[in-house]
Amino acid sequence: MDTTEEWRVQFDADIVFANGGALQTQDFRLDVPGPDISDQEVGELLVRHLGLLMVGEVRVSGRRLLREPHKGSRGTEGAAASKGRTVDLSHPIRQGMVTLPGVPGPEISEHLSREASRSVYTPGTEFSIGHISMVANTGTYVDAPFHRFGDGDDLAALPLERLTDLDGVVVRVTGTEGPAVDRALLLPHDVAGKAVLIHTGWDRHWGTEQYGDGHPYLTAEAAAWLAGQQPALVGIDSLNIDSTTDGTRPAHTQLLAAGIPVVEHLRGLEQLPPHGFRFTAAPPAVEGLGTFPVRAYALVHESR
């Protein structure tokens, strides 16, 4: 590891506690993420490093940056470990956009405009309260078992453990012949308990007529294999996880019967590594609904 890019800071500090008492330090040293750090940030790192409670104020003085290897200061690991990136995997929702052919797009308006709010609040204070009317299957959304089965879990009953901070795996099927994603393409992957994201590349057609014509989908055999492996969640960057010419919808049927949520209309899966990332796609807890848009994203760790 190249330690020439690591920084520490040396400083004096006066710590005043909210419930009385004070503490002083002289020439204290801490690991910091880089040279661009404020006195306030240094004070916060000091509090975390020492595990101090009921701190009212920290006054930092005599701050001096040192280019030297980190020593492993407690509570400051987040600064170094935050070397990573967040990848947005969901389509923005816009006025009138088409998600599914024949399904109306969202209508976005204002319930209370900024102009109208000025008569409600004191001068100089204004708010906008928005209104949206849309079909639940809009943008990037998750299907709960209730979407397919009347006695299945709805959005409010869907366990967050199946939607948030999941170990992810990408199954890349771009360049394969034909739209069907069969069982053989999934077999090499360890999917149990993970968010399995099927990367077809079909999201490149989003917003065009072609998006709804001839899209990739899981075969019944592929869905059955996944259901037996019990991943936490299955997602796809396509119009539908099923072939829309198959009225039995075998992928929805088998996955949702097994309690496995389905996320459709993902995007940007080419930005993810095959594994080594965390995935989240949580909807609001709406009772009586089986589908709702999500802000799907991945946290990708990048080592130094």
C-alpha cells in the first residue's frame, strides 16, 4: 500500500462537556482521510476516537498536517473505508413517462404551490407540497408476493431483510443469442441469500418503442432453479422478468410464491462488478399494494 498519500493531524484541543467538566489535549495525533479537513471535522474525529459522551464543544488549535502512515485511530476507520462509490440503478420518474406499453405515465403537479404557501407562513418562508398520481408499476419497481397472490405479503409486510444491504451478484447475459435467459446461464453463480441482478443490457432501449418489444426474460426452468436456491431478491434490467407472451408468468409465479421479491426495470448494471457490492431497493410500506417504485442502488467497495 502506498502510504505517501496517507495523512495524520497533530493538534491541541479543549473539550467541554455538556454536563460539566472539561478535558485538554496537547500535540494529539489522529489519522485523517486527507489534507482538506476542518477544525470541526478534527474535533468530531477526536470525540469518536476517545469514545467521549456528552460533549458540548471541542475547540481545536495549533493544527498541523503530517504526511505519514495511518496508525489505526479508533472511530476514524470510516474516513479511509469510505473509499467506494454509490451506483444509482433506478430510472428517474418524470411527468408522463412510459414504463409499460399501454400503461399511463405519472402525473406530477403541486398540491400547494410556493406562491400559495406565502400566505400561510411568515414573510420569506415558502414551501412546495407536491402531488403525484401514477400506476404502481412505474419506473424501477419491486414486486412483492401480493402482486401475484392474494394471500401473499404486501409491501408493508415484505421483510426489509430481503430488500436492504444485500450481498449482490451480477449475472451477465449480454451478447447471448435470443431473449431467453435459461438455467444454464445461472448455474455457475452462488446466489443463495443474495440479490441476484440479471444484466441483459436491455436498459439501453429505455424510453424507446423497442424497449417493449422482444425483451430478455427468465425461462420457467431458470426461475424454478432460482426459487430453489433461495436468493434474497432477483432483479433484471428489462421490461419484465417474464416473457409477456406467456400468460402464465412462470418467473413471477415461482419467485413470488417462494417469497422472493422481484425488481424490474433496473439500469446501469454494467457499472457493477460481478460481486463484492451491497444492494438496496426498498419501497414505502404501503398496505394493500404489491408493487411500488424503489430507489435501487449499489454500494461498491473500492480498495486503495
